[in-house]
Amino acid sequence: MADKFIILLVFIFLSPSLWAQQSAVKQSRAAYNLGAQAYKAKDFNASQKHFEEALAFRPYHPGLMYTVAALQSLNGNSEDALSLLQEVADMGLVYPVAEDSDFDNIKETESFEHILEKMETAKQPVTNSQVAITLKEKDLVTESVAFDEKTGRFFISSIYKRKIVGVDKKGETADFIPEGDSGIWSIFSLRIDHKRNSLWANSSAMTETKNILETEVGQAGIFEFNLANGKLKNKFILKDSTEHIFGDFIFGEKNQIIVSDSKSSNIYVLNYGSGSYQAIYSSAVLASPQGLVLTPDKKHLLIADYSQGLFIFTLKTGDIKNIETAENICLLGIDGLYSYEGDLIAIQNGVRPNRVVRLQINSTYDTITSLEVLEANNPVLDDPTLGTIVGDTFYYIANSQWNAFGKDGIKPAEELNTPTVLKMRLD
């Protein structure tokens, strides 16, 4: 069951420093550890009990469901194993069931064959995208793309090389913000602000950042550049003793920017008139907030939590709760999140296959009613991250290549793929 443990690491051990803050997640992790220990000792009954406890704290977690199904198979509970494994297959996800010896007790059944067929279907390409932009520098580790409708320029952010690349109408590329300019670190999300003639970028100092100083790691801030010439207009660094990673941000009311911090699990508001940050959310529910969407009435914030799914946060009261889903919908591993004609467009890079999905949400924003896969199993996809909607077209980073980082640093450029932005029509 080693493969299953590796799969579970994505969600169970995403950030140990954060899990300690989460009651349900903390208890799920503790049960997971006991289950893994019992499995290694070949006490499969005890292992099943512990993993079922972990699943009770994290309902519909596909990795935990898969593991419980494997243990049910080992313990001779064939019907339960097949039923739970079918639920995982119905989520449209892929797991190595055919090669997993833990399922030997049920592999000769007709139901198992149907599960295999379902997962084989999930491996088939769903391709609605075309190549929009390619970049020559392979070791950028791209993260986000923004579009200036007035000039027709695209801007692409780099995690490793801590810069922003501009792409004109002819496809010609040039550094818009040179490497490390104005003290900027790894650059995550980008936003265009025509009212101020600005390009906004949120930036975080990480061990993956090129030429980073050890004393800088954990710092984060939002930078404002002149949209015409790239000159720094303002930078707002969050100065406290906590480590931060600013993942995404959106414009709020008046002079406010709302930003997600996946390291501290907080949601901050930057008032760029005063230059001050305020934590509008800092409780113990979220584990790793990523993409953000403001509802049309401006009263609620939709938050993608990488390891738990979607949440709705009421800005006036500070109330937060899970957005409900049907049993066969998996919302884990969402990075980018966007609003389009009443639906949500989400990039999931924490599930296999990586995919872009369209989510229908009800009028009160508390239930996802359906999921449609728009892109999956495209050979270009390699950890897709963030994007932008231009009219009816979605542009997104197809292959950020975060896996280029290892314990010895980043891979040589010749071993990496061409950074690519894909586009797809949404109408």
C-alpha cells in the first residue's frame, strides 16, 4: 500500500505547521498515522478501523476512501470495498487499482472490471484548449498570467526567476519586471488595474526563489508597478513574525485588496490607501487557502482550500462554512478559482489527472450542483496553476513545472519543458 500513502501525502501532510491548528484535520492525521503503523505491522483490522476514523473526519476524501477500500478488501469485506472504490471512480479520478495487490480479493469480480473501465475513461484526453503562448526560458516555473486589454499584452509571472515576462500582440517576449527588480521575490498572482494604470503582483520569499537570502524566507507582500513602463509605484510588505506565502489576491471594495496566505492560513485585506494589512480571517478552519472569488453582491468570499475543498466566507460577520457538494464531486487540490456567468472555473492540480473544471453553484453560493471536466490528460498539462478570463476565453498556465524543484535545487533547463499558456473558449 506504499503508493496509497504517497497519494495521501498530498492532502494529509500538505503543511505540518498548519495541521496543528486544525481540529478535524489534526484528528484525521492522527488516525492516519495509527492506520499506517498498523498496516506495516500487518494488523489490517486495526488499520481499517483507524483509516475509517480518519475518513469520518474528512468525508469524501478520495485518498482516504481508496485506502479504506483496500483494507476492506484485505479483510474480506468485498462488497463494502467495491462500493467505496466505485465512489472514488465516480469522482473521475485515477488510482493504480489494477497494480495494487491489496485488491487481489476482488479483482476477479464484474464490479471491479466496471471500476477499472471507469478509471480508464478518466485517463482519456479531454482537450478543449489550444496553445496561446510559449516561452523560451524553460526554468521560469511560471505561475500566473494577466492580460491588458488596452494594449493586447500578456504578463506572465515567474516563481524561480522572480520576474514578470511581457508578451506583445506579435508574440514577442521581453522582461517587463527584470529579475529581482524592486526587491521582488517569487511572483504568484497578477492583476491589471486600469483605474490606476497599474500591474499588481503578490510575491513571497521562498526556498525555491532564485538567489534568496535565508533571512528573507517567509516574507510576503504586494507590489504595484506602472502598467506602461514597469516602474515600481508601491510595495506593501506584511511585516510580522509569522511566515507567509501569498498565493492569490483579488480587488475588493474601494482601496482594498484581498489576499490568501497559504502558509499562515489567514485571509488578509490590504488597504493600499493606508498601506496597512488586516487579517479578516484567522481562525482554525482553513488549512491552505488558494484561489479567491468575490460574489457579485460583494457580501461573500469564495475560498478554495487546497486540502479541504471550497468555503464561503461572509465578509460582514466573519462566518465561514464548507460549500456542500454531491458525493461524486471532488473539490480537493484547487489552485486557481474564477467566476464566469454564474459558474466557477477551477484548476485542480492536486488530483490525478490534473484538470480544469466548470462548477455549477447555486444562487446562495453554498452548494456545488455539478462538475464538468473541461481539460484533462492533455500532454501539455504539468501542474497547471493560475489563469485569467478575457471575455469568453480562459487563458491559464498549463505547465508551471513545480516538480522541477528538488533537494538540490532546480533541474537543469534542458531537462524541462517549454513554458506554455493554453486558452479555451468557455461559451
